[in-house]
Amino acid sequence: MLSGRLRPDPMGLKSLVFGIVGLLGVSGSSLSLSMSTCGKSTAEDATKEKAAVEVALEGVDTSGLTPRERKDWGQYVSEFLSPCQNVPVPIAQCVQEKRTCAKCLPAAKYVLRGVKDGMTREQIEKSYKGRFDADKVKNVPIDGSPIKGTESASITVVEFADFECPHCAEVVPALDKLLEQNKSNVRIVFKCYPLPGHPHGDIAARASIAAMNQGKFWEMHHMLFANQRHLEQTDLDSYAKELGIEVSRFHADMQASATADRIARDKKLGEDLQIGGTPTIFINGRLFDGRQDMNEWITLELGGAANVNSAEKSAPVLPDAGKASPASSSKDGSRPGGDAGTKK
């Protein structure tokens, strides 16, 4: 029976303290284990990590990467499967063993470019699958749209654009050069995709269709992009006269329901394809990632993966300013930085 004031037992207190210490694991080995969870790695871990990042592939120049970027790239190409379904090995293994998949080396370079551009693993993997996975090819019907190039071309480049979008204007000379360099293999298809934030986008699109009805679409196309700050009706009439277009018919076609329907079909197609802004480009049904090199993309589509190195030595097809994905205007007409893409 307990009575009076409780008195501490020195021996019991000492046992309690050692018991707590024991539970906390403050012994030599336990302390070391605990500290390792705060970021310190063992010599064995360091060896494994070093081995994982040392990936060198013949034909891939990684000298411009930082140590961290080289590590990330090595990890990705060691984990992402090769583009060829009959070669179910990682990209790096495919290249090192010279497997019968002509797309492996271009795939390694594709991943390299994403790393250089500071993309996250998730972004790179998504872009990689979009470029190489068979199920990522979309049905993009031409549907009577204006075409420039050979009808029988093996590569079809479809551009969704807004005539008042400054980024779309930047892409014009690049696509012209692409066609000039690949006359027998490439054709360009234009889809009207006027954005709500561009007040003159719709009237300019109607002007282009009206000009197409008189065989002058591409002439008007270039005229509109060259004069984006001047897209009032009087300006459009002036361009029509300069191009030898009969103005009264031009006016009638601009207001025709058939013209509005054509533009609406293009916009509906763009929405179905879930495009995020303009310019958006599809190459043989694949969404083109503007951070990539279009020369390499086209070369691979032509089946000349072995010639990708020679394509790299030529002038780039798309200027940095004209890269579709990062520098496109969004659906509301704004740019990624927040500038409104309206008439200046």
C-alpha cells in the first residue's frame, strides 16, 4: 500500500533513461543508419549512382550538358524503351548493341534536346511518347484546305494558325524554307484557327478563304502575315486589289455562309485535337514539339534516320522564335508571359 509522498528511485530513473535511449537507437550503428536517411549516402550507394549516370552513346554529343543533365539523360535513355516495338530494350541498349531499330539514335538525341531545354522528366517522357508511340498519331483530315506543295508528298505538315498571332507570322519563313528544301517530299496544309483574343483574326481568316476562291490563298496568306497591324476591311480590300482579286466577289465570299462554315470546321477540328494555341503543327498526324529540331523530325519521317547527322549540319528549319509549343498564343489570344495578342 502506497502512502505519503512518492520518492524517486534513483536506480529506476536511471533504467528509464537507458530504456529511452535504447528505444531511440543512439548506438554507433543505429546513429549511422539514422543519419543516412537525412541525405548522406554510403560508399556503396555512391558507386551505384556513379555507374548509373555514366552513359556514353556513339553519335550522341553530351559535352554541352552539365553533370546533373548528363546524369538525367543517362537515366532516361537507360529506362525509356526504344521506339521500335520489335526491339523491347531501353534506348541506350539499343544504340550500344546496334539493334535493328533505325530510330534509336534519333530517340537518344530527342531525349537529349529535352534535357538541354530544361524539361522535367514528365515533360520529356510525354514528348517522347508523342513523337514515337504509334497510338499518338492523330487523324488530321485535309478536307479541302489550302495546300502548298506536291499532292503526292509523303510528308504532310498541317498548321493551325491565326493571322493576327505574332508567333504564327514568325513561322511563315521557316515553313517556306522547309518546303523549298523538300519540294518533292513535303506539302503544307493551312487550317484557320482565329483566337478570341485577336479581334481581327476572324475577318482575316474570311479574307484568306475569299482569296482562295479566286486562286490567291497563299498570296493573301503572306500578305496578311506581313501586315498584321493592318487588318481592317479597307486594308484587306487594298491587299485584294494588289493581288488582282476581284473585290466585289471578294466581299461576297467573305460574308458567305460557306466561308464561315469552313472556318468553323477548322476550329472544331482543332478543338477535337485539343490544341492549346497557335501555331500548332502536326507532321503526318503527330503533334510537333516546337522545342525539337524540325530537320531531324522530317529526316526521320522520310526513313533516313541514318542521315540525321547530316541534317544537323544544315541550317535549322525553324527559328527559335517560331517554335510552336513554347511560344504559341493560347486560345484566349494571350502569350505565355501574359501579353495580349491583340492588334497593336
